[in-house]
Amino acid sequence: MSFADAYGAAFHDYLRGSGERALETAYELGRRAIEEQISILDLAEIHHAALAAALEVPADRDQLSRMARAGTAFLTESLSAYEMLQRGFREVQQVALLEQQYADQLRDLAEGSTALNSTFSIEEILRLMGELAPRIIGAGKSMVAVPDPDSGHLEIAAHPAWNPAISAALLMAFEGNAGRFRAPNGEEVLVGTVRGADGVQATIILAEKEEGPFTERDEAVLAKLSQTCSIAIERAGLYERQRGIAETLQRALLPDRLPRVPGLSLATRYLPGGAGANVGGDWYDLVVLPDQQVGLALGDVMGRGIRAATVMGQVRIAFRAYAMEHRGPREVLDLMTALLTSLDPEHFSTLVYVTLEVPGGRAVMAQAGHPPPLLITAEGETRLLTDSDSPPLCAVANGSHPVSKFEMAPGDTLVLYTDGLIGRRDLTAGMSRIREVAANSRGDHESLCDRILENMPLDSDDDVALLAARLD
């Protein structure tokens, strides 16, 4: 077995907890290195490779710190043979210090990779890149820029406080992932290139190394960070495309406009939430019924992306089919539960359905696990309609959904909404907040919707649907 392979195996064994036995092996490897005339710097490089391989395994911060400390201990034991047989203690200490610094860089790189891969916004990825690179490398200046080959300028994407004397043409000619060179003003800079399928996406530029000049090791670390950033941007672009498809499908399945109903003013809002394919399955609808009645419905299909939007279309079609048969709220929800359970036994969605007499104001409501509608009187008083409580659609086999009744007076407004409006983490606080916002609202139903959206702590990971009906 080669020395590098033997060292890597022993180091891996030490990280797995073999303790003193592995440290004895480390000392013996130090003696073997001297016998094979492997220099102390070559030994350090072999150790760097073994440590880098170990740190590529996903781990939390505590595990990464433990591996970094273990790496220093293992290398120090190997170098002790040099200390006694060939080298002075000061050189051993210096190499161990360099090793610890490199281990810290690799640990920060691993943590930075996690942060980069946790966002789906290209702008946020570039901002993080501009923060991580100088901290990991130890540079006093940094800037993220996008070279524009047409104008010959650098379009600053993040951290614009420093503008190095470097042209877009110079950066476009740079072919590597990372490299060092002198700017036209003589300033030493370290450059990392973020590449995508269409070529150079962005460039990170560092200057003023805190301790000495930039090194080949700094190049290697920045190259790895740039590659991670490139992958994160590619993934974010893919998610944005998926999001666009899902959102287009979602909006196509929602009604372009609700029917005009004399005596009733209507307003709707839909906000897609989250990033990537995180468009959900929120929907709303209105059907005109006999005897001057209308049916108002708003639902939320659990899940994300194209599938949620597709299932939402099935749920809305099922609702319209049963509602147009002039069935009451309880029967509509019961029939939908039976149909959706037969199509997908694991289906899970919420729904509130209200039939309202116009202009009489008498209403009947059935809920299936949905947040309670909000009733706002003409005088500004608010009340959550929580008289009925039942599980979501398909949650209980052969279940029946109870109904409740209420009345609306001229000037009253009924607001139906999904849980993305009030936040899932604290529904009680969210429902209290929407009552407070609505009570202080003035103006028509359109202004009411805008004020609610502007003043509610929306769940950024969830979409929001809102339907307001004011009895004229």
C-alpha cells in the first residue's frame, strides 16, 4: 500500500474513534515518511487531502469542529517523528498551525455550502457568496460582479463598496475557476468565477489578504466555493422554471373573473408563495344558484408544485359539479370527500363553502378543516365564524360535515382566506391580527383586500388566496 493510501486509511480509522491505536499508527507513519524521504511539506499535503475528503461528508457544525481538531492531533503525532529525528519543534508547530488554518477554511467552506444550497434566489446566492468568500479566505475587500462583454463594464451584483480597477474584458478572458493576478493599478487580487450553462454568471473578486499574499491553497478553496455557487445557481434556475410552470398552471385553473352578481361586490387576490416549485394549491370559486343565491368557496390543497396545482383543478371541478346541482354546503362537502377519496385515498385538502342569499343576507356554511371566515359589519365590528369545526376533506372516512348559519346586513363583508395569510406557526395570533387589521380598514372591498395583504405577516413559504364579498 502506498504511503498516501496508508495515511488516509489510518486517519479515517482515527476519526472513527480508534483512539491511541491510530495515534501510534500516525507516529509510525511519520517514521516511514522519513525512511521514504517524504518531506514534511509533502506529508502535510497528504494529510490535507485526507482531511478534505473527510470534511466532504455531510455533518453539523460540532462534527466538523471535532474533525478539524482531530486532524490537527493526528498530523502533530505524525510530525513528532520529524521533530525528534530531523526537524526542530518550531517548524512542527508552524506546520500544525497552517494545518489548523486550512482545516478552519474547509470547515467554513462546508458550512458555506450548506447556506448556498439552502436558498433558491440567485440574488441571495450571490450576496452570500460575497459574504462567505472574504471570511473564508481572510480578505479585507470583496465584490461580486457580472461582466458585461457588450459594455465592457462590471455590473455589480453584491457588496458595491469597493470597485477594483479591473475591466470586464479582463475577467471574461480568465478561463479558470479561480486565480491570482495583478490589477492594472498593481493591486493583487484573487478571482473566483461562477459559471453556468450559458458561460460566466458572476465573478467574486478579493483583495487585501489579511495575512500575507494569496496562496495556491486560497485558490483551491475559492475554486471549490465558486463551483458550489455555480451548482446552487443552476439549481435555483431550475426551481424558478418549475415554479413558473406551476404558477402558470395554477393561474390557468383559477377563474379569470368571477360572475357579476347584482347586489354583491367581489374582490379576489392570489399570491404564490415560496421559491422554486413551492406554488401550492389554493383556489377560490363562485357559482350562481337559483332563488337569488350564490355559492362562495375557497380551498387549499396540501402539497407543492405542479402536482398540487393539478390536484387543485380536480378539486375545483368536483366542487363546481356538485354545487351546480344546487346541493347544500354539507352535501357538497360530503360528496367531494367520497369522490376524492376514491380518486386518491391519501388526498388532503381544506375547504369552506358558503351559500348566501342576495340581497336577503341569510347564509349557510360548511367547513372542512379550513380557517374560519371573517365577517366585518358595516360599522367595522369583526367576528370569526367558528361555529362549526370539522376535519379536512378525506381525513375521516364516511364523515359528515356540520353546517352553521349566519346573517349579513347591507354593508357587511365576508372574507374567506387560506392559512398562508395568517401563518401556520401561530394560527391564534394570526386570526387575532386579521380581525385587528380588518376592524381598522376603511374604503371599499378592494381596498380592504389590499390593506389585509399589506398588514398581515404572510407565510413566505405558502401561497395566499383571498375572497371578499360585500353585500351592497
